Amino acid sequence: MKRTIIIFCLISLFYFSGCSPAPDSGERINSHASLPASFGFSEMNLKVISSLINKKDGTMSILYGNEKTALRLRENVDSVMSGEQLTLLTWKQKEDDHWLGAKIPDQLLFAETVRAEHDDKGEMQVKYEKFNGSELVRDVDTLGNASRKAFLLAQRPSIMP
């Protein structure tokens, strides 16, 4: 009899602690990590090139590129072609409430873009821009832009099936 009571208590414990209510539809969308529509990210038609995680800073980033950039990287060519575009999005990380041990994007910290195009004289120009905060406001400070541009252009694609 005592054994039956213990088994019943254990089953009840698992039943009541293992079930949780379904999350609201608002909880399923990570609005903190969303990009503002004014940035026009969906119109850029970019593909994932690679991802980066900085455990020290607690950030995660995804590098996107257009078709020309993806083609150049697949062929392992170092020289940048006109029409290429790279965008690196960086978020703060947070613990996932729905998956133990997982980390998901939280607050959008910044976006960086690199565009290669020919100028009026026909010379290749590689332009770098940085946008800060969740509203992605253009950063006017140019200190360190050359090193960030070089960093983004030096990234290699993740190997994907």
C-alpha cells in the first residue's frame, strides 16, 4: 500500500510539474530582437553567410550577404566585386525561457553594412556604415571604420549543406 501511494505521488508530481500552459502568441515572437521596418532589411534579399558568438561580451551576430557576395565567397576569391553587400547584425544574448541552456537574441545592439560599388570615375569604392541601437540610428563617428570594414570583408562563410 505504501508503495502504491509513493508511485501515485511521483506520477502526480511529474504530471503537474511537467506541463505548462501554451505561450501566448506575443511570447512566441521575440520583439526585442526585431529589426525596425525603416532599415529595409527584407528588401535587401540577403542570405546568411556566417554567425559569430562573443561569450565575453554576451553577444551574437549574423553576417548576411547578397548573391554576389555569396558567389565570391563560395569560389574563395579575395577581391571584392562591384555590387556586393554585407550586413552584420549584432544582438545582446539572453537565456531562452522555453529551452533550457539555450541562448537567443535579446536587444538589437547595432548593424554594420559594407557596400562595394564603382564611383563616377569607374574606381571601386567600398563603403562602411554603422547603425546603433534598436532603432538603428546612423553612427557619424568614423573612428575604427577601416578596421571594422576589413574585419567584415575577411569573414569566411559557414559550411552549409
